[in-house]
Amino acid sequence: MNILKEYIQENLIITNKEAEDLGYSRHNLSELTKSGQLERLRPGLYQLKGKVIDDFVLISSNSNRITFSHQTALYLHDLSDRTPNVFHISVPQGYNASHIKKRYEDLQVHYVKKVLYDIGMTEIKSPQGNFIPVYDMDRTICDIIIDSEKIDKQIFTEAIKIYFKSPNKNLRRLIKYSRLFKIEDEIRKYMEVLS
């Protein structure tokens, strides 16, 4: 059981599949839960008893087709200091997200064309230190410009200003993305004013 416990201490959570890959059965996980060493977060997902639950991990562990985006990505990239009260995720068009929506009321699902879904996908550490899928900051800027009508003006303006001052911005990548999303003219306007 030491390998299993070490894995969970390092990764904070474990799925049935990950336990099986390490040579442990669902029964082993069940026994550890009964003995009070593990806590079942939902079917097939466990963490060490008494640990702080990382909502980002819980949401993204539902599927490998979930990526944090929009206002949530702004927050994760320090482009906004406002903690989002709603988790924004993007999924490919045609993906059935109803099982996730049932589990989390505070979730905004954005459906993305399949050909555009993987653009700018990366990983970042959640506030609790776990790696989670998120769009990079350049893709996030494209997303909020596309959805600017639906975003609080103050959050939008602040994010754009912070992005253009950031040493981590990649203007070449931003232009490349803007062409794919057909918003190059808008992006260039912001670049002229803020760069």
C-alpha cells in the first residue's frame, strides 16, 4: 500500500484507473476509504482524508476534454485579481457536458468548434498546487475579445491592460491565434493602443 499512498501524497488525488495502473484494485481503494485513510470525492475519485478539496481538479478530472477558459483562465494567469464565482470551462462542440453541469451549479460551459478546441491548450498549477488544463494567456485574450459583450467591462479592460504589460505575452502567437479565430483586426487595434 506504500506505493499507493506515496502516489496520492504526491498527486493529491487518485482515480480507479490510476490505482489499477499501480497494481491496486477498486477493492483496495474501498478498504482504505473504510479505514478512514482515503476520502471518496465522487465515484472513481479519491483523496487523502482531511485534505482541502481542489475544485479545479474535481471539475477537470471529469474528462480529458475539459479546459479552463475565459474569466477562470484570466484568474489562473493573474490577468484578473477577481476570484471567479463561476468556473468557466471549454469543451469541444458535440461534447455532452450534462453530467458535469448536474454536479456543479457554478459552471459556465463554452462549446468550441473541434478544429479550434486544442489551440493554446496548456497546463498550469491551481491555487492548491495541482496541474490543471487551461488555455494559455494568448488564447484567453482571444476568447475574452470574442465574448467581450458577455464579460464585465472592468474585468475585460483590466485583463487587456495587464496582458499587454506582461513579460509573458507572446504577440506573435496572439496574432497567429487571432487569424484562426478571425479577430485579427480587433487584436491589432488593441496592440496599436497598448503596445
